[in-house]
Amino acid sequence: MDNNILVGLAGVLAAAAPVVFAAIGETFTERAGIINLSVNGTILLSAMAGFATSLVTNNLILGFLVGAIIGALVALLVAFSSITLKQSQVAVGFVLTLMTRDLAYFLGNSFMGQAGPRIPPLNIPLLQDIPILGTLFFKQDIIVYTSFILIVVSQWWIFSTRQGLLLQGIGERPAAAFVRGANVNKLRYLYTMLGGALVGLAGPMFSLSVKAGWKGTISGLDGIGWIALAITIFGGWNPVRVALGAYLFALLQWLGLVLQPSLPNIPSQVLQVAPFPLMILTLLLVNIGNAEWVERWLAGMPAPLRRVVAKVLRAMRTSPPASLGVPFENE
Amino acid sequence: MKVELQQIDKHFGSVHANDHITMTIPAGTIQGILGENGAGKSTLMKILSGFIQADSGVIKLDGKKVVIHTPDQAIHHGIGMLHQDPLDFPPMRVVDNLVVGSPGGLVPNKKEAIAALKKLQERFGFQIDPDAYVETLTVGERQQLEILRLLWLGARVLILDEPTTGISASQRLKLFDTLRKLAADGMTVIFVSHKLEEVEVLCHRIAVFQRGRMVGEAKPPYVTTKLVEMMFGKAITLDERAPCATCDPVLKVEHLEVEDTRLHICDINLEVCRGEVIGLAGMEGSGQRMFLRTLAGLTRPVGGKVIVHDKTLTGKTYASFRKAGVTYVPASRLEEGLISGLSLTEHFILAREQKGFIINRDAAVKETEENIDQFFIRGKPETHVEALSGGNQQRALLALQRQDVDVLLIEHPTRGLDIESSIWIWSKLKARCQLGATIVFISSDLEELLHYSDRILVFFGGKVSEPLDAGTTTVDQLGQLIGGLGMKS
């Protein structure tokens, strides 16, 4: 394979790493039954704050720590207002996402355009020499490796551990989890904050590696959080599928850049924006089996074809945790 | 284990749900708790199982006073409750359901859980596949799973809240056998129900509840009329069946073929007369619901014809069916039938045709009041529907149906209702038949099917029986057909 393409694809894996973190963080939160809509603003604020912290202290780890803390604190606000005060999660999330975004632009003014620290690449000895795979997976930096680990660990946690099953339970049917001994609201607090911290880590991943630096409104980060939310749904609240969604998005963005020189007739804006409608289209295709008109349309098809199509649609279809966004009371 | 409840008291706002209830249940007994909807049975059981807490009162197990704050603590003391709607996780596998909330390390030992499940299943003759998804099980199987789970966790007192709602006749027999076995092993079983005949057959003793109080206790032999009097404070009788008139076909089904992900039923033929009542019987999920929804145009059949009043409506939408005089009354009252958060008046505004652009509130309130009187709905025009009890919701739902419909399709018309409400609902439905309406309904209650239908269709394993004459069929025959015996292949 052409080395340029390989390097490009490796870049796709790297560019997707923060989105993987944000979308898996949101997956944990939503699995617990809480919607945290503040993702977009959280990423911006933690990107700015993480960059500023590392710039001032010259310490990368501190930058990430600050990012995670900001994410967890914003999530704590969402959790407190929705679980304890029983307010609308959607309204609170929206307000927080706008507030944190503007806060990021306002507070980040003095750090704009400064050159700061950046995560160095970390080639893994021996493994990096494997043809193709070495370039793709083992000539990355630490955050990409961490994103791989996160995918595996979160998949294992949700589907193979006792705690993970309980997590599924509190988002699916909190009353049933409650009779099985779960402290539903405490767990919801915990997972909302854990999810928020993972979202918060996505910020410094951008500002200290993928899109190093802080450039205010032209940082190109605004909107990523909404994509992460969409990817959570597209991935059916399943970490591996969520990660695939993140990679698909990064791949589309990369293709937009690569194809631009060979397609001079298409305005550059089209290719830049194309990944967004394409993501929506994918979402639509994945969940089209839910629609009533599709069922009606299917009933009119000849039998063998009907069965095949129904099977494919069913395999792709995902359904959200049944109690997503519903507060829990045991009376 | 001996269970003693002393002076249990519980208020919900202004409602006195449990008024100083005292009762003692010895080990090895099946204790029946009888009462109409809202009599306070479920509240008391939720208190005993730690789901909610009493305002005051004492619980003693084997003579020792215990404090139960959560369901977790209840199960530690050996008290397990099977809720009316099994509290499990439909999208999860059976084995995962079993493991959630069980004590142990980070990674659960599924093999051990499956082995334990198999052993328990053998003891009671259950057959649940540990790898199946819970949503593919019938309500009866989900109950069995919950019972096994509670036993696995070490329950010695088993509480069942209206467990026979929504399960088939054969599953009910199996459930009763299981409960008898458990009682024989020294377990205490508390069986909450509003169905007299079940409590009489199963229980060693009965406590009757009315309006938050325990109004009496009984031991066998039971006298039904006395129990009814205790429950309602008055005697109630069933009315007689009216003979069927000559046939004037309203609804015709020809070679109908329906299909969903699990089931395929072909060649259903049926002709329903004016004023006739057709009952659809079968275990939950045998296709009767899909058939009924097809008759309403909510599901499109994959073959055959649906004809209403000589008009072929196959493949048309519910709107066209409605125009032709068909109406569909779903089983889940609050999810599909009524709109939570809207008042009774607002429901009538939506259901009735309005003149002009702006709502005439006064007229709507007046009409609502008339309907409240006529249908004995315990509520006010401004009451929100979710605040009504089940029986009153069903009455409201019935009141909302247009008066000019010819074909009423009803799912479980009396599910979860007490005898008095059921009799009342059916008297209204029968009155509609007298006026020429046709009714097709689904029920899992054999007595209801036999008593109110003219003919019955039995669904089993992807097949449909010929229409049976309800007048000459017995409960046993119907039960066997539902269980698949004697069905033509």
C-alpha cells in the first residue's frame, strides 16, 4: 500500500481519538439514563483550560487533569439538576453547552495563538516494524494508545462485569435495578461524572495533540461535541460501534481534504461540510428499520427478499436505554 | 418463615393506603390477599418487601423484629417479591438478568449461574433458555425467571402481586403447582389477587382488604358470596348471555396472512356478523394481537384480504379503517389509549369533532360531566387521566369511543380490573352490541372469553382454530386448545 495513504489513515486514527473519548464518555452517561448535552461546550472549555494549564506549568499531565476535572464538574451540574432537582436534562444541557463555549472563548483570549507544549509521538519498539500495521497502529502518541485501551476496557466493563450489567440496568429499568439492591441515583451521579471526565479529556487531546494550540473561535473544535453525541446514538450505546462511528467521521473528514485537489470543480466548502450530512444519513440508514412506513413497505415485498431485508434492518437497529432522560423515584 | 405485621400504617398524600394493618402468616402457608383495585394490597406488600417504607408499624420474622429499608435488605432477610409487571431487563439475556444484583466479584461467574438456573428449573419443570433475550419470553416465563432468581438469592418468603394477569391458563396451572411445592417445603407464600376463583383454589387462608383496611379473614371451605360481600360490601351477580340473531356480515377476512419477526400465520378466514362478539384466545404472543392490529389497519398483512362493509381495505391505513367504522382500543391504557398529562375534558375535546377553530370549553366540560355520570368515572372533568385508577381509566377510554362505530377491536378489555368494574365494562359493551356494533377482543381470561363471546378463535404456534361456539365449549376444552392440544395441524 502507498505509504502516503497509510500515514493518512494513521492520521485518521489519531484524529478520531478525542471523539472516541467524548462519545464513549457520553455512552457511559446515557447508559446510566442521563443525557448530558453539554459535550460540545465542555470540550471547548477543557481544550482551552488544558492548553492554558500546560502552557503555564509546562506540565502536560496537569493539562489533562484540569480537562477531566472540568468535564466532571459540568457533568455534576447536569446530574444535580436532573437527578436531585428533577429538572429537564435537555434544557440544562443546552444552557451549559452554550455557557461553557462562551466561557472558553472569553477566558481563552489571552492564550490565543501562543505556541505551547505538545504531546510527543511514541513509537513502540518492535511492533512499529510490522508492515502496514506498524505504521497504522504503533507509530502514534500516547493518547491514541489510550483510546484503543479505552474502547476495549469500556466494552468489557459494560457487557462483562457485574457493575456493567447493573449500569445497563439503571438506564434500562431503574425500578428493577433498585429491587436488586442498586442505589440508582448514586450510580447515576457516578457514571454521569465519569462520562463527563472522559468528555473533558477530549479537550486537551485536541489542544495538546490533534489540533495543538488554542485559536479561539477558529480552533475548529466547535461542533465536534454534537458529532460525538450523534455518534453515541449511531453506535447504539455500544463502545466498539461508537468507536467505529468516530473513525468513520474522521475518515470522511480526511477524504474531504485529500479529494479536494483532484476535484477542483467542487467548492471546497462542500467537501468540508460533507461529513456532517453523511453522518446524519448513516444514522438514518442504521435506524430506518424503526419506521412504520418501512414496515408497511416491507409487507408488500415478495417473501424471500422481505425476510432478508428484515433481518439486515433488525441487525443494524439499535434502541436507546429505555429510561434515558427519565428521573427515578421508587414510589 | 413466620411473618408478622403489626399496626402497619401508610399514607400517600391524603390517601390512607394502609390503615393500621395487623396480620400473622405462619410458615408453610399460602396466604391469599383479596381486594378490589386500590384496596391497599400492593402497598402493604411493597412495604414488606422494602420497596417503600411504612409511616409506622412493626415487621417481625420468626418472632424477631426487623427493619427493612430497601429491597436489598428484604432479600437478605429472605423476603422476595414478584411484582405485577416482572421487574426485569427486557433487552438483556436471561443469564445476565439473573446475575444483575447478585453478590460476588467484578466479573460474574455465568457458568455457575446457568448451572444453578438449570438445577432450579429441573425442580419445578420450567424450560427457559439461559441465552435467550428476556424480551422474547412470555410474561409467564418472565415470572418463572423472577421466582427462580428470588429462590436463588435465598428467599424464604415469596410475595406475588397479581401474578396471573397476562399469563396463559397452562402457565397459571404451572405457577400454582410451583407455589404449592414451595409451601410444602416450608416457605411462606403471599398471593395477592382480585380474582376470587384463583384465591379460593390456591390459598390456605385468605385476608380480605377494602379501602386500606383488612376487613376479614377466611379459611376453607370458602363461601364465595361471603368473600364478595367482604370485598365490595355488597353482593354482585353475572348477567345472562343473550342469544345470537341472524347473521348480517360486517367484517370479513379472506385467506389473511400475517407475519412478524417471530411468527407467520397464514390462511385466516372469518366472517363476523352484526352484533356478534368474537373472542381471540391464545398464549401471549401467539399472534392474536397481530391479527387484531391487522383488522384495524395498524399492521399491513403480507397476503389476503380484509373487508369491512363490502369494502376491501387491505393495506389501507388506520385512518381509512376508522372512516369505515372500525375503532381500536389498545391494552396499554396510558401508553396508547389515553394521553398522560391531559385532563378528562381535554380528552373529550380531542375525541369529539369540534365546530370552529377555538375550543368551546364550557360545552366540553358539560359533555365530560355527562359522560362521567353515565360511565361512573370516579373523577372530575379537570382530573388528569394518569391520576385515575385502572378501572376508571378503562371506563374513560370506553366513554371516549365514538358512538357510531360498527366494529370495536379491543385488547384485554378488563385486564387488571376487579369483578365489579369488569361486569360494568361488559354491560356497556353488550349494550353496544344490542345497537348493532360488532366486537372482536383479546383476552387471557378463559371465563371472560367463554362468558362474553359468541365465537372464539384460538391461536397456537402459528395456527388459528376454526371458530368455536362459546356456548358449547368448556373451560377445560378451551384451556387445552390454548395449550396446543387438539389443534388441527
